[in-house]
Amino acid sequence: MEFIVEKIGMSRTVGVPSVPVTLLKIVPAKVCEIKDENEKRALVAYAHGKKINKPIEGMQKKYGLSKEFNRFAELKVANSEAGDLDVTPLNEAKKVKITFKSKGRGFAGVMKRHGFAGGPGGHGSRFHRAPGSIGNCEWPGRVMPGRKMPGHYGNKNITVNAEVLEFDPDMGVLVIKGSVPGSNGSLGKVRIVK
């Protein structure tokens, strides 16, 4: 089963030893239609932002949704028919896979992006934060693919395995052991493993 979640932030449990946890809020969603009965894949609508256009309005009219449900995704669900998304499988969930977009850090150099050591910091050196030698000699006469170089760092989908400590069905909050990629307030996906 899959769920769309919003990262609230991090906290700690009260007890000895205290465990760092990440709090994820289940985004309320509605199952529009079941696409595949065997695999339980369904079209799900959820609310995010104020985006609205003609195709979204058409989908809302087709499935009888209110204006706030303006985003659509295909998820594996526990529902057998259209209606509110069933979150009861989270009560028994112990392990989950969580997918979030990591924090974007823009264009970064090799020291920040790949952890290169860099050169001497003192005066007289002309090699401080540069990558150093990157190429080969006359043959093959080009930079080989996969070379660690400066470039866009972060803002990629990252999936991590995580352990569920607790689920509060009234508040719709999932307590995950440890940290989860992404910034607070960002949306991601949780998939129950077992």
C-alpha cells in the first residue's frame, strides 16, 4: 500500500534511550477509480497548493471532487471501491520505503558535492578548491563518463528503508525512526514493505 505524506519535521522520543524520529502527516486523499483490481492500483486525488486549470477542472467534475482536490497520482491502495483512502494498513506496518526529493543545493563544487579534500589553504598555493586533473593523455583525449565534477547537487528523488515506531490514526501522523531526506513541508510517498 502507498500513501502521500507531508514531512512535518524531526523530534525525539521521551524515554531512555531517547530515539530521534521524523514525523510524517498522511495527506487526505480520495480514490477516484480502481485501475487494476489484481494489483490494487488506483487513481487518487489529493490537495496540494492552489493550482487549477481546465484539465484539473474536468477531472474534478468527472469524479465529483471538491475544489481543493487538485492533484492526481496512481497509487497501490487497500480500497476495493472509490471513496476516502483507507489508512488502516498503517496500523500494522513495521517497515516502509520512503521516497522524497532531497534538498536542492544548486550548482556546487567538488568539495561540497563529492567531498574532495582540495589543496593547501595557505598563501602561495594556486590550488584551493579546484577538482585537479580530470583528463587522460592523448588517448582517449576526452573526459570519461561518470567523472566526479562540479554540477547540480541535490533535488533528486531518494528512497530510504525506514522503521515505523508508531501511527496515530486520529491525527494521521506516522512516526519514523531516524531521519528522512527532504525539507520540512515537502511531499513524498510512503510504501509499506511489511
